[in-house]
Amino acid sequence: MAQPNVTIIKPKKIFRLADFKEIWDYRELLYFFSWRDLKVRYRQTMIGVIWAVVQPFVTMVIFSVFFGSLVKVPSDNVPYPIFVYTGLLFWQLFSDALGDVSNSLVTNQAIITKVYFPRLIICISSVVTKFVDFAIAAVILGGLMIYYGITPSAMSFVVIPIVFVITFMCASGLGLILAAINVKYRDVRYILPFFMQLLIFVTPVIYPASIAGKYSKILAINPMMAVVQNARAVLLGTTPINWALIFISLASSTLLLIVGVYMFKKVERYFADIV
Amino acid sequence: MPTNTPIIEVKNISKRYTITHERGGYVALRDVIATTLRKPFAFAKTKARRMVGLEKKEEFWALKNVSFEINKGEIVGVIGANGAGKSTLLKILSQITPPTEGEIILRGKVGSLLEVGTGFHPELTGRENIFLNGAIMGMTGKEIARKFDQIVEFAGIGKFIDTPVKRYSSGMYVRLAFSVAAHMEPEILLVDEVLAVGDAEFQKKCLGKMEEVTRDQKRTIMFISHNLDAIKRLCPRTILFSKGKIDKIGPTDEIINHYLHTADTPSVVVPRATSKDFHITRLQSVHGNNRPWTFPYGEPIEVEVELEVLVDQPSFQIGFFIDSINSERVGSVHDDVRQLEKGTHIIKVQIQNILLPNSYELGVSVQQQYYMPGCAVFHVVDPHNQHNPVGTGLVEIASRFSHERVS
């Protein structure tokens, strides 16, 4: 007879190493959750795809008209539309993922109070879904590159995966912290969109980091600056790759993720009791 | 594994809930900030008092020192009044909430069925929902694919399999949901009151399916229900809970008898019937000066149901069933309420009481979708023997004898 599957239930500790193995055991459910979200989103195929593309595209057009043509914000010697679109693409990945992760426990509470599975799966699947939206919106970026005749550097293959990792850790980390707070204080989700609006201005999305001059060091606290700036560096050749910034942001977003997972696990234990 | 090792071992499990007075158990951050700013001293004072233990949060033990063992292949019923801790136990066993104290050892893969159709998404088709729901219930993709045809056949939804479930009738929806659940194959299955959905016919089919599977595959099942008939049919052994503790464990017949004769149904019962159109929010006896759910012999049985109607109902059918403690149907009444508009409604029923003093079960059915037998146990009493009820059995049969001398 095969080794029986023994489960021991005890008053929970926050961290057990077994938790991480468990997430791996439940990877199929992770796949199904992401599949569900994508399926529902792209149910009416055209509308889903169009929405993923239209949102950043329209924003890009409006920003190009106001900031690019009227205000004449500098754009590191590349055309402003492609400059701002690259920034928006990564920014939207970050902000959508953050928003979804922070609401994930509350939106899925019907499932959470009825079935057991590692709750982190829901959050991870929210982020995974956003990468698919990113991929679809990236098609426009490809089009813009051809239109403006810009060739990305070979370093893209190294830097883009790294900035993805930073975005993933940063959005999940911050999202998990907010998800934990959101469980107790349900009004957090109304405050979040407001902060996201502010945050886009402290991240060099619509302007180059260079215009902040000596204050650009302060902007570097924000890990998304490393993402946006270096993505532009390799894709558009705006500035040299800033490795120091990449490593600092890798470290800070790792820290953010650890804090997020810790806070989340702490709330996870009694979540089903308070909803 | 030696055969004498129990498959479920529960040792001294306790669960404490802290009662929060805030509505809904959660608070708004802006309120917390506002109160703190407005009354900084009051805030600091309560914090400080709590820290040194002068002021305690209100606590409530949903379970206290519960221990029992279940062997492989056993089907055990769990009964008890509402709030006795049955559901809390199941939530702990299925790891939805951790215990405050104690330990449980489960020697097998656990599947829990606290609800049918968990995670069903209205936009997805029947086919897609089978896979999603199956995965949430812990089945692997391969397993679902293998059983797919059986699931569809059991649910009897045939050609609607590729229609989004939002277009299903509630009956079809429930059948599909239950069908997925009925095809789970864990070694330990925890079932909570899920049979409260679907029509009587389908409930029977489901019970049959569960019986069949346990007999053939030696599954271990813990079955929580108010449906004493189902418990009798499925479970040789039963655990009776009362106020967070185990009252009695033993052969089902014995336990059910003990339960019915001592049961105090809380005055307000919340039957578990919710659909997208309405919620039943409470079921209550109108008992005057008597104890809840106790009706003097000969005086009418009065019951009221509170409903929250979410979508206007042109016609709303509600029925009440009275069963004996041996689960024989004594009688039923029903009515169609016309034009039930969105909002909260109370429906009252007065039933002529021809029942002889004994204990009975009251069931509710709604819109032919929900059939919930045994929502409450009620007693017909004749405290002072003043009425001298006539006859034996369950009901008083009116009769008139006459006598004449013929020769």
C-alpha cells in the first residue's frame, strides 16, 4: 500500500517550510485560477483583447498630445509616444497586479470560506493573469518600434526578465501587505486608486528621470523606477543600463515580498473567521 | 498501516472566537483613524487596559475539548442543534480555520464538501465549471477528464454543457454542482448539509450515489445533517453535539432518539437556502408564552419565515412539512404567494394542530428548488394531562361513536 497521506492539524504557526512545498503541490489549482480569470476576461475574444490594448493605447495618445506636444516634456531623444508607451506598459502591469492582489482575498471570499488551499495561490494567479494582458499590449509596442525604426538592444534578453522579476516581487509584496490590511479595514481598496494616481508621478513614466536632476536619487527609492528606466534603456536605447539601480531595486523588492508574505500569512490564519 | 489505527484522530480540539461588536466583524480604517484622533486618550486607555488584562474582549468557545476517533471505512453522522459546533468542527477538519487548541491527525486525502458548486463562475460554461470546480475541490485535471462523461450524465444537463451556467435554471445549476461533488474520490469525505439543495427526487439520487460509493470503495465519511432520515440511512454511528461539546457517541438509532427527546431547537433557526433570487434569513416559532418550538396539544402550530427577496418573484411557493421522529411524513402544507416584491418579507403559517403529544421535525421547501427536511425539531406537549388526548399514533382522528340498542 502506498504511503498514506497524513495531515496534522494544529493551532497554526505563521511559517512552516511545508507551506512552500504545498504551493507546489497545488500548482494545478494555480493554473485553473489563472485560466478562469483569463477565460472570463477574454470570453468575448475581441472585446477582451481590445480592452487590454485600448487602455494603454488611449492613455499614450492623450499623454503624447498633452505632455509630448503641448508641454514638450523631454523624452531622452526618442519620440515621446514610444517613450511614454514603454513606461505605461510596465506601469500598468505593476498597478493592475497590485490592485488585483490587494483585493484578491476579498473578491474570492466565497471560495476561501468553503474550501482549503494555500491562499497565496489566489494572489499569485492574479499577477500571472496580468502578465498575459501585458503580452497583448506589448504588440502595440512592437508596432511603434517598427514605425519609428527602433531596434532593441541584445541586452533586452537579460534586463527584461530581471525587470519582470522586480515588478512581480514589488507588486506582489505591496499587494500582499494591502491584502492583509484590506481584510480588516475594507475601505483600503477605495484609497488605493488615489495613491496609484500619485505614484505614477513619482515614477518616471511620463517624464525621464533625468529632469529631476539631483533629486533623481530620491526617486530611486521606488523600485519601479529601475524597471521603467532600464526597460527603456534596453528597448529604446535612451540611457545606459543602470546596474546599480537594478541591484538595489532587486534587493528592496525582495524585502517587500518577504514582508508581504509574512503579513499575509499572519492574516491568513484567521481570515475565514472574520468574513 | 496497521488496521487498528484510526483514520481520523481528534484530540482535545477547542476553538475560540472573539466576538467583535463592529458590524460584520471588520472595521473601516477611516473610522479607526477618526476615533483615535478625536479621543486619543480614550483610545490609549482601552489599549492599555487590554494590555494589562483589565478589560477582556468577549470570547466564545465554539468547541471545547472535543475528542473522538473514526476508523477507516466508517460513515459517521454528526447531529446537534444549530450552534452546537458541528460546522465549526467541519471547518477545522477541512483546514478552513485553525483550531485554538488541540491536534487532529488525518491519515488520508481529505475532501470537504461544505457547499456544492464552490467557485462556479456564471460566465463560464458547464464544461468549464466542471473543471474549475473539480480543481477547487482537489481533483486533478486528469481525474476530472476521466470522469467528465459520468458527471454530465449524472447531472442530466446533456446539451446545455456548453452554455454559460448563468443561463441555467437553479435546478440545473444545483444538479451540475452536486454531480461534480459526488464524483470526488478522497479517502476521507466531509459533508456538510449540502443535501439541502435540489428537489426531493434529486436528493434521493444523491444519497443513493453516496451509499454506493462508500460501499464499493471503503471511503470514510463524516456527514453533518439536519436530515435525520439521511443520517439513519447512511450512518451506522453518530456523534451528537451540544453547546460545543460531544454529548453522546453511539449507534445512530440510540443517538437520534436521545436527541429528539432532549433537543432544544433554538427559537430562531437559519435554514441554509440561498439562491441568487432570495435568502431565507430565519425560521422561528410563534410560541406565545411557551418555550420556543413547543406547542400545547390542540393549540395551533404557528411558524414564521423571514425572507430577503433579491429579485421580484411573480409567484413564490413555500411549503412546510411535518415528519415524525421516525422520518415518516405526517403531513404538509403549502401556499403560493403572488407578487413577492424585492425586499424583506415575513410569511406566517398557522397549522391546525391535530398532532398527538410527541416530538416532530419541521421541514421547509421553497420554489420547488429547495427542500430542507428537519430544519427544526418541535414538541407537542400536554403538560398537565388536562386534555386527555385520545388515541395512539401521530394524529388525533376525529370520530363520533353512537350507540343504539337494536334488539
